[in-house]
Amino acid sequence: MSTTLDHGYTCPDIDGAITEIKAEMASTLDDVISDYAPQTRDEDREDAANGFADDLYGEIESHIEAVRKTNEDLRSAAERQLEEMQDRIDELESEVNDLECDKDRLEDEIHELESESA
């Protein structure tokens, strides 16, 4: 039994989602600027949208990073629980082995007693 979570690390997925969030924010802001200031040159509109998107992301970044931290904490907790379960399995296997040895010893004693009484 593995004592690590059988799931890949999710930071690359989170990073990809962040990149997509930033792109969506920039695209939406570009649309808003285009709707409310149609006279704005394409290059200026794009620069403004990207700047606003960066500013907006800066405002929410700590929340996204808190989610990443929670994700890391969940992985650590799961791996710790897996280790504890593996330790318990090892203990139980040892107990089973000890009980099997006791059983074999008692069976031998029974056979000896049966031989003596025969």
C-alpha cells in the first residue's frame, strides 16, 4: 500500500486555471472598454484591459493562493492518514502472525496430548 496520495499534484492545474482566469478577465474588460469607450484604439484598449486584469487579479490573488494552501493541506492530511493506516495494517498483520504462531503451537500441544493419551 502506498503512503502517498494516488493523485497527481494539482499545482500545475491551479496555475493553468489562474492563467485562464487572467485571460478571461482581460477579455471581459476588453469587451467592457469596447462597449463603453468605442473610440479607444485597439492597442490602448488591450493595454488597459490587461492592466485592469492584472490589478483585479492582484486583489483576488491572496484568495486563490489560500485555496492552493488548502489543497496542499488536504494532500498532507491524506498522506498522513495513509501512513497511519499503513502503520495500523502492519500492526494487525503482526498480530495475525503472532496468533497464527500461537494457533500452531496449541495445535502441536493438542497433538502431543492426544499422542500421550492414546
